[in-house]
Amino acid sequence: MRIAVLRQRLTGGGGAETTLVHLVRGLVAAGHEVLVLASGPPESGRRLLGEGVTCVAVPVWGGKAGRALSYALNARRAVRELRPEVVFSLERTLSPHVYRAGDGCHREWLARRRQTLGAGGRLGQHLRPLNWVLLYLERRLFHAPELRRVMANSRLVKNDILRHYRVAAEKICIIYNGVDRSRFFPAGRGRRQELRRALGVEEGERIILFAGSGFARKGLAFLLTALGPLEQDSVRLWVAGHGSVGLYQRLARRLGVEDRVRFLGAVRETAPYYQAADLLALPTLYDPCSNVVLEALACGCPVVTTMANGAAEFLTPGVNGEVVAEATDIGGLARAVREVLARGRVPEVEEAATAAVAHLSWEETVRRTLAVLEEAREV
């Protein structure tokens, strides 16, 4: 099968890149001809995706809004020239046969974000050109007659699409992301203690890990605010990922928790931090299905997150973590963290965490994705 895969940016790190790499390599390994249409140079695409992939450069221009729109238009033009059997988009584009909504529903994100903004912030969000472009592309995509199937990476995303757009429910299937078992697994008690010492954890300290780029959307400000009410000097917060560190350092200073927060910066290998931490906290405003939650659970680490995170579907409150209704509920967030810390990272908690995601693998994600693409080809 000749498959065109659409993704504007091939690099940038995070879950989107991980998903793209696993899907493309899996499709190539299954014997299919894969054409990846991206805005970057083909050489960098081949280095990332490996042998057997044809990378096609799609010209883009302008700022974020201009790039999103010009990529959609030029990718459609390239698809017409290349004549693939199936057009598989991981981006909001024009007229794909199959769309993987890994970035969630933009209309839902804007609605959730609006609730946390003041009047000026809401006006700025409304006037931002990128939001208008993404809403236009999203609406066109879901209403396009060429669209045959939609892949959601959580029930949350499926429900968001059904609520905001007139998409037939039978068109949407849920295919969760996989977990790389060779990287993410429990360390074992002895090894975990070694990791904690190596990472500078002192005896009796308990570590809350926050992992993810885009600190505002991931809810770091809410977590810093919740750190104060814990009133436990032994509790430390480690922050891993890209973001406006200075802004959040100043916030921590104003809240009086600066000495309990450690900014790690970008962490290339996150598994040791999941294995060493006492819990992962991600009070996100909106997350289609956070890979870091799946990875943390695979490492036996309990999780606190919000109902706005598709990965909350893998949590059983009181067992392997806690789910807070809203990121802005500081009291509820502090209580959830306190409850998980009180249970401790005992063997029963670790076993429940790993069991929740034991059925996830990239091999299964690729297999199910391929089945949808083959089905779409026959429509």
C-alpha cells in the first residue's frame, strides 16, 4: 500500500515525535511504501525515521498561522501529484482519508483555556490568528467528504469531537499510544534506592515529578500553588521539560516554596526519574492522552492528573493514583497529592500502576493503525 503521512514538523520532541516515529517505522516494517510530507529538509526526516521512508519537502511560510495554513494547502497539492492510495494525516490538514487526532480537539482546548483567563487574555486568545486558522482547518477536516476514518487516542478526544463536530460515531475509533517496554519498567526496590541516591534524593525526602513541555497548559502554576498547602518540608517538586523557567521560579519565590522546587530542564531519558519519584503530578488544562502518564505508570509510578487528560482513563483513584476534576482546584489537587504520598510507593501501588498499561505496546498501536488504513483504502 502506498501511504502518504502528513505531519508539518518532524522534530520538536515530546509525544508527537515519538508517535510519528513508531507509526512510520512500523508501517515500513510491514512492507508498505511510506511517503512522509513535512516542512523540513528530507535529509533530517530520513535521519529521524530511518531507512525505507521517502521524505517529501512541503514549503511553508510566515508565522505559526501562516505555516499551518500554507502546509495544509501545499500538502494537498503534493498529495495530488504523488497519488497515494491512502492519505494519513497526523495534522489538521485538508481532505485526508484518515486523521489521527493526536493533538486533540482545538475547539475544546480553547474552551477550557478561556475559563482560566481574564478579560484581556480571552480577547488575546480570540484575536490570535493561529487559533482562527486551526479552527478553520479542524472544521474543514471533519466535514470533508474524503474523510473516512478518525483515530482518537482516548475516549476524551472521541467525545470532544462528537460534541463539537458532526462526525458519525462509527467513523471514530480509539487507538491508544503504545509504551516502549525496553525503556519504561519498574526499577525494583534496590535499584530504585540507588537511583534516588544518584539523583540527589536525601533520606526521608519524597519527590513529586512534573514532566512535560508547555508549562502553562500542563498546569505547573497550579502545582506550585498546591505545594504550599502540603506543609511538609520533606516534599520536593522536580520539574522536567522546556518552559519559561524564570517565570515559574519567580512564582515559586512568591509562594514561598522556591527551596522545595528543582528545575531539571529538558531531560533526554525520563525513565530513571519515573522510577525514582514518589509520584508524577500533571494537573493539565487539556491533554489528549499524555505519554508521560503512560510511561510513568509503566515504571510503577502512581499519578495525579485531571479529568481533562485522556490518560486519566488508566487511573483507578485510591489504587494507582488520583484524578482531580479541575486543574484550578488547588485544594483538591493538594489533597490528591497528599493521599498518594500517604499510601506510598509500596509494591501494591507499583503493581497496579504497571498493570493498568500492561496491554499497551507500539506493536499493537501500529497493527491497529494499519488495519484502519487498509479499511479506509477499501471504502
